[in-house]
Amino acid sequence: MTRFGRIVTAMVTPFNELGEVDYGVAAQLANHLADSGSDGLVVCGTTGESPTLTWDEEYQLFQVVKQAVAGRAKVLAGTGSNSTHEAVEATRKAAALGLDGALLVVPYYNKPPQEGLYEHFKAIAAAVPDLPIMLYNVPGRTGQNLQPETVARLADLPNIAAIKEASGSLEQASQIRRLTVPDFEIYCGDDALTLPMLAVGGVGVVSVASHLVGDRMQKMVQHFFEGRPQDAANIHGQLMPLFKALFLTANPIPIKAALRLKGWAVGSTRLPLPDVPADVERELKQVLTDLSLL
């Protein structure tokens, strides 16, 4: 068994017409996700629009989602920051709420060297010794790549348990698997690479598409681990148009549009992310129709 499950949904943050967090819809969505294939939920990650949320909004979301899923799914708090002090304080508060883990993104914008990245994550891990930590490497957003050798050093720390690897490189994922201790878990950070990443040692995915197809993705992963790779590949092939459509523009603009098409009152994205372009919405609608999701 994995620590956080196979399908971990990076949950959107619903907003009402005034642009305020809608905690009621957040609870309903979390409950729905736990019932439809998600083993875990990341709250206030990239897909949850963490850059435009206040810490107070985030702490309230952590509590609302934890209560909504009530042990049926793991809850990880997105508590990363490009300030080590801020990340330590946020992760301590999340740990005090009794969450199942924290997702910590590589510090963005200030581009620390590898030693700085190691010391950053080491300091956070030391501050919350009983909280499992998932590192989050997404160089396309942070401007800095967490190298496999640095991941391996961090994986030796007792509570650094996993990584969401979103570099897009299977070679890098393979290197991480080769260099880390066996119980360190690698999660794919890109829906379209989930199946190939399992083949090089991944255990699951932190997913956007699982808002819509969590059950199918769960089945795909199960087929792979049951020794039925062709059945897994068939599902992967069916879902590829959705994986592609959800990243036609900056995440989470398309997934929020797709959820609205399905009747979820999740609202728009907060600026600086604009609402979905009409052509993207048209394509999403077609893909959802083709997959019998509308």
C-alpha cells in the first residue's frame, strides 16, 4: 500500500460570484472526489490557486476538506513557499490540524542552488517530524529543477516520504527511483505521463483529470499493477484527449471550466488567471461529450 494512495486529486478551490472562497462547494466537491476514485486530495496546490489565496483561506479549506472526507481520503496541505520561514510556519499549522501530509513546492522565483533547496526542505521536515512530506518538483513553474541527487539526500530524512515529479522527464523519474530508498514514493505530476511513469517506478499520480475521471484513472493504475498493461494502455489512450484539453491554457482555467460544464458551481479563476477562452471551452465541451462525461 502507498502512503497517500494511487490517485491523488489536486483539488480546485471553488469561488462564489463575489470571488470569495465557497467552503460549502469545496466540502461537496471533496466528498464527491472521495466517492469517485480519489484516494487522496491536495488542498491549496497549484490547481487550488494557492498563489492568490490568503493563509487564512487556506487553513479554513484544510479544515473543511478534512471534515468532509472524514478518513475516506488522505488530505495533503499545500504549504510550500519561496520563504523557508513562511513554509515552516504554514506546515506547522497544517500539522496541528491533523492532516495526512504536506505538499511542498520547490521555492520559486529566487532560484536557490541545490544546497539551498536541500536546507529549505530539511528545515521544514525538522519542524514537523511526525508529518509526512511530499516534495513537489515543477521546474516549468518554479524556474529551478530539484535534481535527483538532491531528492535522494532528502529521501534519507525520516518524514520526507514522496515526490510529485512534474519535470516531464521520464529519465529524471528513473534516476530518482534508482537513487532513492525503496519506500520513497514517486508520484507523477502530469496526467498524460501517469502510465509511463508507473513503468519506471512511480506509484501513482497527483492528478487534475481525476476531478472528472477518477474512477477510470484508478482502474488504469490497478490494471497496470495487476499485470494487465494492455488494459491499462487502452484506458490511457481513451483519456489522452482529456489530458491534453485540460492543459490547452494555464491550469486550473480549463478544469474549472470543465467542472462548470458538468454543473459544479466552482466559479472562475482569480486574477491574474483570466476566465476560459471561448475556443478552449468549445474544445473541452467536445472532449467531455466524446468521453460521455456530459
